[in-house]
Amino acid sequence: MQNIRIFTTSPPCGTSPTAEYLEHVRRVAQWSDRAGCEGILVYTDNSMFDPWLMAQLILQNTRTLAPLVAVQPVYMHPFAVAKMVSTLSVVHQRRMCLNMVAGGFKNDLTALNDLTPHQLRYDRLVEYTAIIKQLLAGEAPVTFQGHFYTVQQLSLKPALPKELFPTLTISGSSPEGIAAARALDAIPVRYPEPSAGDASERPSTGPVSGVRVGIIARPREDTAWECAQQRFPSDRAGKIMHGIAMKVSDSLWHKQLSDLAGRTDSAKSTYWLEPFQNYKTFCPYLVGSYEQVALELRKFMREGCGLFILDVPATEEDLEHVRNVFEIAGEEKLNVAATNG
């Protein structure tokens, strides 16, 4: 079994006062740090706080946690991104990670007069990220001439120590995203459908991939579902908001999950889309006993998944349960029989 890397997600901006929101970010980051997670995803869009300032907050309040900052070309020049990475990494002696984003909400992009078609957005992202990588590698002044970006003899200071070079992730939900990941040596991350195959099948030998998924696991299945339904009750207003978001999002993963929700049997299963359908979160959930959830994780691992970006934890206890589940999933022998006790 390959080494598994676990990230969590920083809370998105809500309606709470700023001081309460910032404290929420600190708590979640500190829980994740104490749980031994490698990093934490920091969102970006027109409605969010600046992700680099949130990354700074996270670095100041944790010991080893690496911010996985979402980066959209329309917001910053690639030199500014490389400068942010090198500065924060050198100041804190910590690795930064970058989640390269090609699209977003159509209304956000239109407001910024970014009318670039879907395919060209990935072409642009490849150029953008290539410049960032060359600057961070620091081997020589960078000269790059592309369709979207051109730089001449550009150098980056402070130089980034090689051991702090960032992990790169990118959406792997479309053929264009997968091709971009290959071109950039980035980890493609997808929003998974229910896993297929047997947990004991021969593991994938292809490139490592990642998934975005929430986990609510407890020793007993019924306890896990009681927690899940209390945390994410059915919400008519949320369903309306989800429908609106579908109209203004051009992300392929959003459409794929919405289509899947329409086809998925409403009967209880470990794979759960209700929070996504109620606009409470942006990923599917795995809900059940430790062994039930571990079995699903093992299937993803066998498909080549080595990086898991988990949803925002509701409590620190959630991460203790998650750690137990991943320990079971990583065991050579996993009882594939469903358990309720």
C-alpha cells in the first residue's frame, strides 16, 4: 500500500462576524495539525477572504501543517504567486502547496471580464503554472514566451530551498484537467463516484491521484448515521441554493456530482451526496462504521489514490475517527464484511 497523504479543508467564509470566523479557521487548522495531517486546503473565489492571508494565519498558528492555497490565474500574475510561496516558505521554514484552479463560478469570471473558454483555460493554466515552477526551481533567470504569458530574464528572490518546493494539485475531473496534470507533474484530484471493484484487487501502478471527500465514521454504523443526519439535515432552502449554484458554475465536477445525485439510489449506502445536494459542502461523504468506510477508502487506494483532501472537520474528535479509519484501511487484512458493532 502506498504512502497516504491526508489534507483537511479550511472553513469557507460564512455569515459569522470576522473575529468568530478567524477563530474557526485557527481551530480547524490546529485540530488538523495535532491530528498529523499534512496540509489544509484554502479556498479562493470572489466571495472569500484572500487565501494568502488565510495561509499566513494558518502558518502562524500551527507547527507543521502546509496550506494548500487555491490559485486562479485571473487573480494574480505567476510571478506574484511564486513570490508569495518563496516568502512564506522562507519566513516560516514550511512547505506551501498549490491547488491550481482553471475555472470557477461564471458570475465571478464575468465580473472580472474573464471570458476564456474551458479548453483554453487549461492551456492558460499550464503556461501559468510552468512559469511558477521554473521561478521556484531557481536554477536560472526565467524566459518564457507562450500564448498567454511572456516573461524575460525573470528571477525570484528570496530563492526557495529545494526541500520546500510545493506539492501541486489540479482538478482531474475532465480530460483537459488530467492532461494538464500530466504536463505539470501535478496530482489530479477528483470528486469520486462510488468506488468500483474489490478492495483486494491488484493495486494501480499508474500516477498517484487524489480525491476530495468528507468522512463521518464511528465504531458503529448507526452512530455514524445519527451524527451525519444531525450535522447535515435535509434543507429545502439549501436545495434551492444548490440549483442556483449549478446555473452559475461551469465546473465539470459540479455537474458530474449533480448528475450522479440524480441517479444514485436514495437507499442508505456508505457513499452519501445529501450534504452536496443541500449546498452544505462541495464534496461527497463516506458515512458508516470504521470498517465500512475503510473498505471504501481501500478501494480508492487500489485505484491509485494516494492523497485525500477531507472536508472541513466539525470537531477535533472527527479527526480521531478519521485516523482510526485510515489505519484500518492501510492494514494488509481488512474484514470486508459490513459491521454494525
